[in-house]
Amino acid sequence: MFLETLDRYAVGQAVARLSQVCGEAVETLREILKNPEAPASSRVSAAKTVLDTALKSVELEEINRRIEALEQAVIGKEVM
């Protein structure tokens, strides 16, 4: 139990640190996309990263919406 809690804490700390640099990462991708002197492969890679991340975000939102709907359906059945 203690190691599990410690692992969760460590992961939480790592996620917090990643969150702090997300804005910089997005700005870097944006700079590469906008830079006509950047190699085409770099611009394509940046564009693919942006699109993949956006798609994943939409997918996660949809999954969360579905989970919430299922939870509400289960709660509604338990009340009856």
C-alpha cells in the first residue's frame, strides 16, 4: 500500500512538472509550423503532432462524456 501511494505521488509530481512546460512545447511546435526556413520534415512532424494531440483530446472528451452518462444511468437505476 505504501509503495502504491508513493508511486502515485511520484507520477503526480511528474505530471505536474509536465503541465508546467506544456505551453512552451505548444509554442515550439507553433514556431516550427510557421517557420518557412524549417525543413519540410520538421514542419510536417510538428503539424502531425498538433493534429494527433488535438484528435486525442477530442477522443478523451468523448470517452469522459460517455462514462459520465453511464455513471448517471447506473446511479438512476440504484435510486429506483
